[in-house]
Amino acid sequence: MLHETIIIFTSFAYLGILFGIAYYADQRADAGRSVIASPYIYSLSLAVYATAWTFYGSVGRAASDGVGFLPIYIGPTLMIALWWVVLRKILRISKQNRITSLADFIASRYGKSALLAGLVTVIAVIGILPYISLQLKAVSNSFTILTHYPDIVTPANVAAQSIRQDNALWVALILAAFTIVFGTRHLDAAEHHQGMVAAIAFESLVKLLAFLAVGAFVTFGIYNGFGDVFARAAAVPKLREMLTPLDGVAGDYATWAWLTILSMMAIMFLPRQFQVAVIENLDEKHLNKAIWLFPVYMLAINVFVLPIAFGGLLRFPDGNVDADTFVLTLPMAEKQELLALLVFIGGLSAATGMVIVETIALSTMVCNDLVMPVLLRLRRLRLNERRDLTGLLLGIRRGAILLILLLGYLYFRLAGEAYALVSIGLISFAAVAQFAPAVLGGIFWKGGTRTGALWGLLAGFGVWLYTLLLPALARSGWLPTSMLEQGPFGIALLKPLQLFGLAGLDQISHAMIWSMIANVGAYVGVSLCVSPSAEEHRQASLFVDVFRQSGEGAGARFWRGTASAPDLYNLLARFFGTSGAAGAFADYARGKGLTWPDPQLVADADLVHYVEVQLAGAIGAASARVMVGSVVKEEALTIDEVREILDEASQAVVYSHRLEQKSRELEATSAELRAANARLTELDRLKDDFVSTVTHELRTPLTSIRAFTEILLDAPEVEIEQRKKFLGIIGKEAERLTRLINQVLDLAKIESGKADWMETRVDIKEVIRDTLAAMDQLFREKRIEVDARLPERVSTVVVDLDRMIQVMLNLLSNAVKFCDSVNGKIEIVLAESDGHVRVDVTDNGRGIDPRDHEAVFNKFHQVGDTLTDKPHGSGLGLYISRQIVEHFGGKMWVESRRGSGARFSFTLPIGAGA
Amino acid sequence: MNRFEGKGQRFVALCMLGVLLFNYPLLALFNVSGVLFGVPVLYAYVFIAWAALIALMVLIAESGS
């Protein structure tokens, strides 16, 4: 037996538990050991999205059109996929600017405009009223139904109640009292309500468990699983068509798409979602888990919606039970008292969670963005001189909470009975969707201006009032229904439900289309036509470029004026008390490396900005600006100056990029220079070596020539034979001198490019034979075995014949020089391949160290140690040979290992005309 | 920053995939009579696609964190 007192007692016990959790979490937060600093709690708190609408209304919607409840949860899932891009940015902006609410966010973005903040607040409050009334309706209805247990009643049919018995009013008052005690116990600079978040997370668990319990009971207790429910539904003709519920492209699919878009906006811009997702967020990293945990939650709470809906339709076939109440009435019909009570508590937690967060968010907005700016401007009140404003702020908030709930109750009385739960909720969704252009445009588009946002919001909200709120009131009998049917003053074109003749859509899609056209059109159009003020310009840049800013000081660049530190201190003290203000100043001073109080602490742009941001945390950006403005003397920056500051910043970025590039270029250049320097040093060394070599080379033959000449002169008695021998030596030495000098001259010619090249078609085989013949004598003298392997036919090449002989001579004489002194052997191979002829000259001397393979082709290079070994040549032969070969498009190289001879090879391209 | 941008792009692509999955014409393909695991095809499709979308969100969100 469920007596009224049991239900009431259980409800209060539940609220008591909530309060206990909140109290505990607040205590822990004050002690610095937060219980809510976890991505799981954050995700659960986001589930405040699932309200009594979800709990009762989803089933109601499913029972009427099958799938219509799903876009409300699929839309947010899609939006959450964009959170990494969108919400992360909003979070960063909000933390840097100490944003306290959605109104504060929009107002801050558009130049801290108090007017805009007020407008957003008004739209939010009016827009959310239907939603709050929905919660009241759900709680009061479920209470009425439960008290009539075991009878199942329809609340609307229960005889009219007196005020004393009016559940909804009592629910509103109790919730107001609870929220006031809950959310406005003290003023927090960061506007964090850790206790509230903990309680909301708990409520999210309760409502999920309650819903899953009733879902499992219906699906597996009353029926035999999912298949059974759907199979039985398919057997009923009326229900069968709901199994393929979508029909017609224009109608149902458009509704589906608009509902998806609408709920995508709602998950971002419902004041309570903004409150839990942005304001109460403690750590940006929590987003990582919440991005998938919250969708999982939504999926879970929707799994049993369809079985319950069909179960209800099957159980109450004559349609005298409201589908919105199936969640509760099914367990009651099955005489499950405890389950019914659990469901009631689940619905209560869904409703209270929504009401608590929503009214706290709205009351913050009403206080900071509507009432305070007005009060501060009223000079009569002399608020600027009041010592302590904390009490006043809390008072305003408490009043606002009570007022909002009573207005919600009023809406419930005026229009609530005519609509199902979901339809009421969607009206609110459409209202908050009006914030989307201003917010999303504001964080991605610097061009959006205050006037644009103002007109966009006004236009969108106006259309909302006309196409959604007005019909709601008309249907409830508060306005003549002729307005809906014939249009105002009989103008059919202006019918609120078929504006400008747009028919065939459901009410929500219709309203969304027109309000979004009006809103986005006005926002963009006006923004493009009106140029922004300096303040707007700077805020736009702070918001859009938030990831490029560093820290909270970014805003200070834009401030110029005079202020005194004690004035600022007193200002803070009025809102946070002396200890709070001293703490804030101590923090600031510590950051500057000073202590507070310290006469050196100057009231510069940084300090003024710091105080304003602190203050904004308590009373919103617009009010904070007014308050700070009252104690400092600010010189207004002109738009040009703001632009200049912004340009300076962006120019600095450009400069630093250029500097980086320059320094990279410099590094590259200096590396090149180092390499060039190394090469020059090497060349210099080679030149020195050359000079000493050449001198040595010149001196040796000169010395012997002189010596023999002197002998011949001084000793006429020398025999004729001897005399001949001496003259022969003199002749040979002179020849050596000539050769050396010729080579140096050759080198000079080739290097300066003045050499004469006589190009003719030449058979390399002949060149080799001629050279071998010329050197035959030398080979015999040195007893060197020569093995020339020359093919019968070989293609001709186009070269200078004399130069080629010079190359061959050089290679062969080198081979002779370095050949094994006892069993000298030289091998010459001529071959042809790939359009080249190739000549290899191999000796069996001591070989060349691989390190020197390239060096031997350097000019003036002498193999071996020039200091100890007797030089074997000028060091120019190979260099000149390579120059010649390369001149004719060939290559020359050496292959060798120390101790096993060397093979010099060159290739020449076969003449094109051959 | 690059890692953040890559993640952002993946999420945007995922959102687009979701828009595609939950709209005409794909939705219409499944709006037929018949059952899948005892559940009408359309409902089964929506819930399976939804779960798959969330699974991809888990993958992207937890990657590299």
C-alpha cells in the first residue's frame, strides 16, 4: 500500500541524501580535496541533459510516432563528436576570461556589452520557462498517479484541485527552497558549485538505474525479451505501422533532421548544459573521457524506451492512459509497489537535477547580467560606495530562483496542459538554439559584431515567440484560436504555424527554419554592415585566437589609464571580503615576485585586468567592467590603436618566422663557407707542396746539368766516351725540365679554358699501339712485361689525338714508375660497352691506399710522403689526364688496394657521328 | 599542436559520418518491415549504428592520451 505520507517521506529522504552528498562534496572542496575532479563525475553531471522529459516523455513520444524521441539523443552524440573542436575552445576562453554563464560568454565576446548580456538572459529565462514547467508537470502528475495506487488515473481528469492541493505549486516551492539552500549558500569567485555537481552526478546514476530497472522489468518481466514485445506489437494492426515509422521524404525525414540539429544546439546552449559542461569543468582533460562516456549514458537510457512504449500500448489498448506515464503506470498495473516508488524517485531525480542546475545557471545570469548592471547604474542607490555587496548578490540570486520557478509554474498553469511533455521541451530547445549563431560565430569569426549579435538574437527570438510561444498560449485558450486558423487580422500569410505560406512541416521544423533564417541573416548581415568598436575588436581577437594567447594576461595589452592599487583592493574587498581580496592580491604579487602589501606594486594594466577578471568571476564581465571603471581612470583606446596592437602582435609573429628562416639560411651559408674554407686550405697546402715539388724537380735536373757542364769545362782531359755519356745526361735532364715546364703550361691552359682542342675521329686502339711503340724502349730497359688485349674492331671516338696520346703516355709511364721493380708487369685492356669504350691500365706495383683514390687526381698530388720519398713526378699528369678525359665526356678513376697493384681506367663516349 | 589538429579532424569526419548514417536516404533504406535479432530493422539499425559511432569515438578520444 502506497500511502501519500510514505511517498512524501521517501521524497524528502531522497532530497536529504542529495543535500548530504552536496554538503560532503563542498566540505571536501573547501579542504582542497575535490571529489568531483574526475572525468567520470564530469560525464555523469553532463547527463543532467536527461530530465523528466527523457524519463517520462521519451516513452510518450515513442508511443505516438515510434522513432521521434531518438534525434534528441543522436543529435547530442553528433555534437559531442565536435566537442574536441568547439567545446575545448569555449572551455579555454571561459577559463581565461572567468566566464560565469552563457550570457556572460556572449556579452564578453561582443565587447562586454551589458545590453547583450541582458537580452541573452531574458531570452534564456523566457525560453526555459516551458522546460521548467515540464518538470513541475511531470513530478506533480507522477505524484498524483502514485497516490491513487492501485487505481490508474489520468491527472488531467482528476477533479480540479484547490491551491492547497495543487501539487505543482508545492513542488515548485519545495524545489525553489531546496535550490536556494543548495546553490546559493556562499559566493564563489570561480562560480564553481562542487556540491551541486556531486549531487547531480548521483542523480544521474539514480535516474539511469530506475529507468533500466523498469525497462528490464517490462521487457523481461512482463514480456519475454525484446523479440516478444515487438512480435506482439506486430500482431496488432494499429501498432504494426509504427514498426516502419518513417514515411514521406518531406515530412518525417525533415522533422528527424531538424530535431537532430535542434538537439545539437541544445546540448551546447541550454543554460544548465553550459553550466555543467563549461562553468563547472575543473579540467579540460576530462573532456577526453566525457566525449564517449556521455553518449554511452544516452544510449543506455534509451535502450528500453521502445519496449516500454509498445508494452504500454499493448497493456492499455483502449488509450485511456497517457503514454507519458507508461513508465510509472506499467509497474503499477503489475502491482509492483516498490518498483513504482523507485520510478517515482527516478523521475524526481531527473526533474530536480534539471531544475537545480537550470535555476542556478539562470539566477546567476539574472543577477550578474540583468539586475546588477541596472543597480550599479542607478546612482541613487550608491552601490558603488557600499562596503559589502556579497549579501546583496546572494539575495538577488535567491529571489531569481524563486521567481523563475514560480514563472515556470505559471506557464504550467497557462499552457502546460495542452501539450505532451516532449512538445513542451522542444519549444525550449528552439529558444536556446537562437544562441548558436552568436556563440559559434563568435568563437570562429572575428567579423561578428555586437550590433549583429543583438539583431540576430532579437530576430530569432521574435520569430520563436511568434511561431512557438504564441500558438502554445492560443491553444490553451489564452488567445483567440482564430489567430492560428486565419492569421492575425485575417492575414493568411502571417499564420503563426504556416508563416508566409510554408506548410507541410511540423511546428518545430517550421519555427526552426524561419527563426534560423532571421537569426543568422540578421547576425551576418548587420555584422558586415556595422563596423565594430575598439572593445569588440579586441574581444573578438581574444576569443577567436584563444589558442594563440598565452595565459590570462593577454587582455592587459589593450588597457591604458591610471589607477591606484588600494582602490582596486577595496573594490575586490567589497565583493569577496577583506580576506578574499588580500588572498587575490597576494597571489598576484607573488606572480610578480613581490609581496602584498608592497608600495612597489604598481596599479598597471596587468593589475587592473587581473582585478577585472577576478570580479568577472563573481558578477559577470559586463558588471565587472562597470565596477572597475568606477575606480580607475581609463583612457579609451581608439579602434585604430587596437588594430595597431593586434597588428603589432601579428607582425611580431611574422618577424619571428622570418628571423627563424634567416637563421636557418645563415646556418646553411656558414656550413658552405666552412666547407669552402676547408677546400681552400687544402688547395693552399697543395700549392705550397707544388712549389716545393716543382722547385725540387727543377733543381734536380738543373743541378746535374750544372755539375756535368762544370766537369766538362774544368776537365778537358776527360775521355771522349765519358764526355759523350755526360752530354747524354745533360740532354736527358734538359728534356725533363722541358717536360715539366710543358706540363705546367698545359695545366694553365686547360684551367683557364684557353687550350686548343683538335677534335677528330680517333681509333683508341691505334692510340694505344702508337703509345706502346713509343715506349717500347723504356719497357725493355726496365724489363717490364706488357700485355695488351685489344679487340679486333672497336668504335671510334671523337677526341684530340695528341691529347689522347698524352693521356696514354701518362698512364703508362705512371704504371712503369710504380711497377714491381723486379717482375714488372703491365696489362692494358680495351673494351666496348653501353656506348662507351673503356681502357684499363693495370700494374702490379705497391698499390694505392683507398683513402688516396680521389686524391691522386688532385693537382700537385704526390703519392706517398713527399718529405721522405723521392718524388716520382710533377703531380700534374693524372690531373691533366682526367681533365682531358672529362672534356670529351668521359670518366677516369682508379681501383686499387695497398700492396696489390693499381688499375687506372677511363671511358670515352662513342662518337655520335661514328 | 599537430596531434591536437589530427584528433580534431578525425572527430569532424566522425560527425559527418554520423550525419550521413542518421539521415535520409540511408535511414530510408532500413525503414522496411522485418526483424533483426527480433527487433524491427529500423530500430536495430539506429541502435547498432549509434553504438558503432560511440565505439569510434572511444578509439579517437583515447588514442594518444
